[in-house]
Amino acid sequence: MRSSAFLFFFVVSCSSAGQSATTSDASTDGPADASVDAGAHEELAYTSFVINTHDWVNPSQSADTLLRLVGIFEKYKVRGEFYFTAPVVDAYVAQRPDVIARFKSSNMTISYHIRAPHALYQGFQAPLQGKTGSALSAILKDYETYKLNLTDASLDKTKSGGFKRVAEAFDKKPFTISVSNVGPDDTIQAAAMDVYQGTGAKGAIVFHTGGTDPKDPLTTEHGLLVRPSDLGVSDFKVGNDTDYWWYRLIDPSVAAQWEPLTNMQSQLGAWTDKRKPFVAVLIHENNFKRTGSEPFNSIYHVMDGQYPKGVKPSPWDLSTPDVTTSLTSEQSEAIFAAYERMVAWASQHTRVVTMEDIAVMDESKL
């Protein structure tokens, strides 16, 4: 299991029977024998492939990962849902405009999330404290309109930032936003959802996995569709050990036990409700190529090894060394290959959806 500090920041960021996983080599092209006929599948579940995208510290590595993932989704004729932060979009525009162009020409779903030092992120909410009503809404709107200074969390009102920046870069408003990082303050969360609804967002992440009501999966809060998720394929238990599959899959001695496709199939085999479940396959783009937590955490947090355990005071030094390290080529390829096995299998045995698809579903027919 990762340290408790890492689990906390992952969440505020976020059975038995089954078939064996499809085998494949670790090439970019993935499983050679997988069909890409998306017209014939069993639809055992609704599967969402969600990629939280935020590594502005290593923008080229992040960009290469995204381009590869888009290629995988297009190969199997499905869509992924990519949640961008404004700082990583700024990095792409400046250093990797090919990523922006690639997404504009694809049919991937663009969504939005936040990370430190945004004022909605836990531990960084000082600018919001003591504010209510229109004053709270006004400052939240500013954070989604103007550029966030990454050294002190001030706002540069001469440049666009937040939700507006992501929308401008992709010529498309992000569909879903995250308020799952807000923490226990319902007043701030409610105000944020109202502000996001006003920006043109259509959906919201209120929880990561496992919080959906089996009898009422499609609900709204403050005019936003809450992203449904009955089952999750990120962390799971093997014996007495719980961890994120990408950390364990890179160890050949235990890799077979941490195959995420096997876990997905096992959970689906144990599902007994008449309604098909919503399965969330969550991962961060940095997990494909780096160890530890997000690379920018060492800038904003006191670190316990590679994992955050507390918040540093402002101002922050952007030159603070990244304490995460790159995976070896073999380790990275193992993660990509396992991920592609899930996409290949889900494209044939489930209905792969993003929040744009879920928004037009008829709940009575689920």
C-alpha cells in the first residue's frame, strides 16, 4: 500500500470470478490479435477511461503520453476522457502545440480539473476563507477566468486562466469539472458548482469511485450531471495488500497478480444488480512514465520520500527538484500494454463512454 499521505492526495486529486487477461506484447501498437470492430460487443457495463492530465513539470513526457493514449483509443474506435489543468495546457501551448492540435482533430472528451495551488485544492483555500455569497462566487469565478501565478497563487488579470484557458486552447468548453478536491466545506463546493455551471460545464466529479446509487445512477447537483461510478479499476486488493496497479505491475515477480484487466473482469463477474455498472478506469498521465506522486508536489508540499505529507507556505520555488523519477522503458511499456489490454477488452465487451455520452443516456433504459 502507498503511504497514507499519498492516498489522501490521490483521492483529493481521483470478487472473484473472471476471465483471464488477453496477452499482448508491449509495443506501441498493442495487442496484435484484438479486433477493432466496435459495432459488436456484449455491453456488460459502461466503461469510462479517465486520464487526469497535469504534469507541467515534465511537459514533453506528458505530451508524448497523451499522444500515445489518443492513438490507443482511436485504434479501438472508442473515446477517452482527458481532464486538463490550466498550467499543463499553458505548457503545451508554449512547448508542445502538437498536442493541442491533435486533440482538436480527435473526438476525445475534454474536461477540467484543478491542482495546487488553485484555491479550491485542499490546503490552498486561504483566499476563500471567510467569504460567502456573492463575494465567494466572485473570487471563484476569477480563479476560472484569470491566470494563476504558480509561485504565490495570485491572479494575473491580463491573461486568461482556469476553465477559460482550457476552453480557449481547445476551442471547446470542458464538459466535466472536479469539485471532489474541495473537501468537507459544503458551502465552497456548492458555490464552485454554481460558478462552473455558469461557465458552461455540464458535469461534475463529486466522488471518484464507488459512490453511485445503484437505483439512481444519473443524478445532478447544481445543474451538473454527477459522474457515475459503481466500480473502479485503479487500486485494488491482492491478498492483504492494497495498491495502485501501475506500481505493482512493473515488478515481474508479482505482475500477474496486479493485472488490471483481470481485476475489472472479476468485479464485473461479481456484479449482481440488474442494471449494468459504470466502471471508472482512472489514471494520471504521469503514472505511465514516472514513479511516485505528481511531479509538482515537491514544489508545494513537504515530502515524505516521494509522497506529500503537508503544505509548504507561499511563495513557492518552482525550481524545487522533482523527487519522482522516470520509469525504465521496460516498466513504462508494461504499464502501457496492460492499459491497452483493458481498452481492447472493454471495446468488445462493454460500452465505452465519456461524460458526453452519459449525459444523453435515458436512465430508465440503463
